[in-house]
Amino acid sequence: MKRILGVVEKAAASDTTILLNGETGTGKGLLARLIHEFSPRRGKPFVPINCGATPEGLLESEFFGYRRGAFTGAVADKPGKFELADGGTVFLDEIGDMSPELQVKVLRVLEEGEFERVGGRETIRIDVRIIAATHRDLEEEVQKGTFREDLFYRLHVIPILLPPLRERKSDIPFLVDHFLEESARRNRRPPMRFSPEALQSLMHYPWPGNVRELRNLIERLVVLKEGDLLEVADLPEKVRSAHAGRESRRAATALPGEGISLAAAVMEFEKALIRRALEQAGGVKYRAAELLQIKRTTLLEKIKRYRLEGEADES
Ligand SMILES: Nc1ncnc2c1ncn2[C@@H]1O[C@H](COP(=O)(O)OP(=O)(O)OP(=O)(O)O)[C@@H](O)[C@H]1O
Ligand SMILES: [Mg+2]
């Protein structure tokens, strides 16, 4: 996190487009706001647009606004989010979910700083800084043809990858302290702490929901628990058992009496490692290939051979 903040501080000073990539709950939204607050635009608006949650038909007028009479219900002119953000920052969240038509229009704003309102003829010029975020592998979306290559390169000026929490476990104790203090303050409770064993369990759990999941868990524990010590028994079963699973796997390595097929076993092992890498990379294949220190094309071949396609698309 400190390393990332170093990049953020430098990038914030400029007007460069920033692309944040990471699984759900890794802090993309938080970081986007932080970049704006560190930037010379801090006194101006920060306008988030969720490209995934807004219905497709509404997105264009949401982005660019509309002129009176552009469609039924458009009874007066309305400015869009880009116009409202003039001088400030637009945060395009879940940009990987945007339709191809809208991608063209956004590309034009990025390149020329101009657009028209829906139903309008007048060209509007604005000055905004763009920060985009996605949990998807945009490079892969480009190859599949669902994301425009020119827009990808336009966004990919300063990419920042937010690793999943399980790949930066050393952040966990700091986050735990931070959230314990924050939750105690918010709920007007005395400060609490975890027993060393409970903290160990938190370190072992893979946190599929990342920092958000950790924050919510601590909030719940602080509200529900009497006293000031949080112990292993207070943790949810899945967090407790993450630790136990590790021990039992280690014990199961003795060979059976009839022996094993080394080739088959190695293949199974390879398959399991690929699965784990894909899972850790949140389905982002070039990340998974990096984790396995192989080429992306090699990984794609193996995914095909082992028929892991369906699984690779899950995040
Ligand atoms: N480094 C951090 N320090 C403190 N809080 C953090 C940190 N990273 C994330 N959080 C908190 O975790 C929660 C999730 O973060 P955020 O909403 O930014 O994630 P996200 O990557 O945008 O997720 P999604 O893709 O689901 O929108 C927020 O409450 C945020 O404040
Ligand atoms: Mg978010």
C-alpha cells in the first residue's frame, strides 16, 4: 500500500489519466478520491459515474446531459456529469462494462475534451481529469473485441494494480488496527484488540471480499462483542477454518501402498496451481500468468487443455 501511495502522490500532481485495476473491495474507489484530493483539482468537483450499475439507455444522457425535447420526459435542458465535473475529476467506475457506442463517445472526450448533449447540436468543451477503474482484465477484453483498443491505450497511461489482500498480508495488521479504532470511535465503544491467535487466523484467511470484507467483519465484531478482547472463538467459522485447512493438507502427502502415477499426479498439481493462480488473480489471466511465471499464451493453452475455461471467467 505504501508503494502504491508513492505512485499516487506523483501521479496526482499531473493531469494524466489513471486506470485502477483490482478485485472488488481492494480500494479502487477510495484511491480515486484520494488522487483527486492530492491533485491541484481538489477544490473542484469529484464526480463518480458507475458505468456498470446505470441502465445502458440512461448512461449517455447521464454522461453528457440532454436538450429539452431530446426524448419523452426531457422537459428541460439538463447538464451531464462531465459538464458538472468541469475543472475537476470524473471517476469512471467499472469502465470495463461500458457499451462500444459509449466507448467511442468517451474516447472523444478524452482526446478532444468535447461532446454534445443528447439531442443537442452545440459542441461543449470541458476540462476534466479522468480516473477509471475496473475489476476486469481490459487487455483481454480488447482481445475478445468487447473493449476498444484505442480507448484502452488512451486509459492505460498510468495503470495502478491494487493487489488482492491475500497477496499483501503484511498490510493486514495495519488495517486491523485502523478499523478497530475507527469502529470503536464510530460506535462509541472502548478500544478492542485481537488475541495473537485470532490475528493469525485473520492473516491466513484468503479474504475474497478484500479490504471491504475485513472492514465489515471488524465492525460487526466491535458492535456485538462485550469486553475488549476478540478471540478465535469470536471469528466466523470460515475465517477460523482457513487456518485448520492448511494443517490437514500438509499431513495428507504420504503415498498410498499401490503407488501413484507420477504423470497424472503432476498434471493434477499443475491444474490445482493454475486454478489457485486464476482465483488469486481474480480471473485476470495476464496476472495469473505472472503469478505462475509463465507466458500468457502458455497459460491460455493449459487452460484449454485442462478445460478450465468456465472457471477462469469467475472472479
Ligand atoms: N488501504 C485502505 N485503508 C483503509 N480502508 C480501505 C483501504 N482500502 C480499502 N478500504 C476500505 O474498504 C472498502 C472498500 O473499498 P472500495 O470501495 O474503494 O473498493 P473498490 O475496489 O472500489 O471495490 P468495488 O470494485 O467493489 O467497487 C471501503 O470502505 C474503503 O474505505
Ligand atoms: Mg468501487
